[in-house]
Amino acid sequence: MSIRYYEQHAADFVAGTLTVDMTSLYDHFVPLLAPGARLLDAGCGSGRDCAHFLQLGFAVEALDASAAMVQHAQALTGLPVRCCRFTDYQATEPLDAIWACASLLHVPTDELTGVMAHLATQLKDGGLFYCSFKYGSGEVSREGRTFTNLDETGLQALLAPLPLHILETWQTGDVRPGREHERWLNAVLKKDS
């Protein structure tokens, strides 16, 4: 179970991801947001991205399923980060955007459509949804974590029954040292009006 991994390895995970430069991803997402937009960091991990969005003046909510990661994110950002699963989250008012960076990939393939559908209900019509997955297909388990991999075809199939459409997809290499060979599928989606 991936949550157990993050409970046991939170400090190492934070150390390995907190200072990673995410500018290339932010540059695809942030220009699409209105000033002061309300957004959710879904699966916020260390709080790195929350902190960035707060600095830009956005109204940020955050959640993570790992209590240990929630503690790190709260300490970094001062936000009241919610400890819950994606499907337990309810926005207090409709969101302008969701940022799910390297988090939905831990949802089993057979549950992913339902999770994405639930998150989409939290968005305003026309709201934006960034997500990223390790590039490929099928599920893999590694070091106590399960990953659902997606390529462009898999993403299209996932979205077919959902009120979300693709604005942009692109591939990137992992930016962590020693992981450059790992590929990621990034997507900015928009909720249908």
C-alpha cells in the first residue's frame, strides 16, 4: 500500500523532492489561472507546490492521504492540510483548478475513473485539472508503492466517460538527480461547461 510507504519514508521523500525545480510544469498551468484562483493541491506531499502557489497569490487548499506528509506540508506552508483520500475530499465552494502532480498515479487503474470523476465534481465548469503519471501502461509495484502508468492512449480512454477534455499533453524526464531516464506524461485538462 502506497500510503504505508509514505508514512515510513516521509522524511526521505521530502528531502528528495522539496527542492526540485518544477518551473517547466508550472509554466504550462499557472498562465491559465486567473489572479487569486482557488485551487486544490491533491496529494500535496511535502507542500512544495502549495508553497509556490501561495507565493503567487492563489487561494490554496491541500490534501494528502499520508498523515506524515500532511505534517510536513503544514509545517512548510502553514495551511490546514487535510488528511484524506481523494474521494473523501469535498470543496467548500467550487474550485477553479486542481493540481495533482505525481499523486493520482497511486490510484489503482480500476478505481481511477471514479476518483477522477469525484475530483471533477469539485471543479467549476471550465475549471482546470493538471495531472501527471509515469509514462507507460498497466500497473507496477516498486519498493512498497503501486503505480498506474499512462500514455496518451490510456489517458484518452480514462477520460472518455468523464466531463473533462484535454487541453494539452506533453512528456518530461524526471527532474530528480539520477532519475532522468524516467518519463512522465503530463496533462492539463478542462472541465466541460
